Amino acid sequence: MVNFDLAGRAALVTGGNGGIGLGIAAGLAEAGASVLIAARNEQKSADAVQSIVDGGGTAAAVRCDVQSSDDIDGAIAATVERFGGLDILVPNAGIGVGVRPEKMTDEDWASVIDINLTGVFRCCQSSYPHLVASGHGSIITITSMYGIFGSPTVASYSASKGGVVQLTKSLATAWARDGVRVNGIAPGWIWSELTAGLATDAGTKRRETIIDRTPMAKIGEPSDLAGAAVFLASDAAAFVTGHVLAVDGGYSIA
């Protein structure tokens, strides 16, 4: 199992203080990586760091808004300064606006695209020289099943995640010969703040529809993303690049 060992490697996870981001950050730390969480909510980030440390991992946090190039550069610099380099980037931070397209404002559209797609590109571009220097740089983008499927209420989210799929493939082809692998994870329905409404009485019908369609008959947990992230970050995936791995309980094939 030595190929899965991330000891001595440094990871930066944006939006890593909750949900899918924290599930991945905790998994990378458990595999031995030192993890820097970059997110806007400082108290939530401090709690996330404590949970990783309590589990025996190494973690720290900085405030970062991925709409700010200065914040991104600062988070990367903090990772390099604290942990001696940057080996793994997970540009996970993202938002969603649930509204029908005919009612969506320019501001709603722009904010989702800027955070979910442009923010990912900013993180990747700024991290590039450090990932090259590491000798085994790995980027793991977070796409979505909505990067494949359409939806009547999340057009901007779907467009942004579809863009992340193609960005992943483009960066993979551009940077493969520089020693930087770029892959993505496409989560299915995972319990998080974004899906909390499914747990309410009002969300019962939608929850049941999702579970009925999912071959594994459940909604996933953030920790379900950890194994996929560790694999893609590690030497076990040394010949894997440009791939988007669905972690969805079979939802996308049903």
C-alpha cells in the first residue's frame, strides 16, 4: 500500500472546512499529507482543522476567497511556507443558485461562474509552478453529475461544472509533460450544507426519488470522497490524468 502513502506531501483544499471539502481534506490528512484549508469562514475552518488534528492529522487554515487572486496567492504561499511546498491542489470551493433560468439575474450567473469555474482556474494557474517543482504535482478538481445532466433550476451551476470537466481535461493535456497530473471527481448526492434541505419534511419526496434512482440506495457521506481523492493524489495514480471519476453510488449510470 506504499503507493497510497501521502506522507511528506502538502495539500491545499479550498472550501475545505465543510461538506465534500472537509471529507477530502480529512482523507488526505489520514493518508499522511499536511493539509492547508483555505476558506472564507474562519471559525468554521478552525473547527475543521481541530477535527483533523484530533484525528491524528496535520492541518492549518487561512482565510481565502477564490474570487480574489491575492487571496489565492496568499493561500498558496502559506502552504509553501508552512509545509515546505505544494504537492496536491483540490480547488473545491463552490456555490449554487437554485432558480429557473428565465428568472436568473446577471449577478447570480456571474457569481456562480466566477467562483465555480474561474476560481478553479485561478487556483490551478497560480499553483502550477509549485506543483511542477514538487515532481509529482496532482490537481483534483470537483465537478458534479450536473456537469453531465441538465436541471431546470441550476443552469449556472451545471454550466460551471461542465466547464470544470473540460478545464480538467485541457490542463491535463497541457501539463502532463511537466509532471503535473490533473483529474476530477464528480460527486453524486452527498450530505452537506447544500443538500441539507433533503433531510426536511419538504425534501422527503425529492430525497426518496434520489434514493430510488441510486443503485446503492442511499445518499453519500463526505467521507465517501476520501478514498477517491487519496488515490488520485497518490503514486498509485501515477499514470492517470485527464480522468473524471464519478463517486455517486451509481446515480449517473442508472
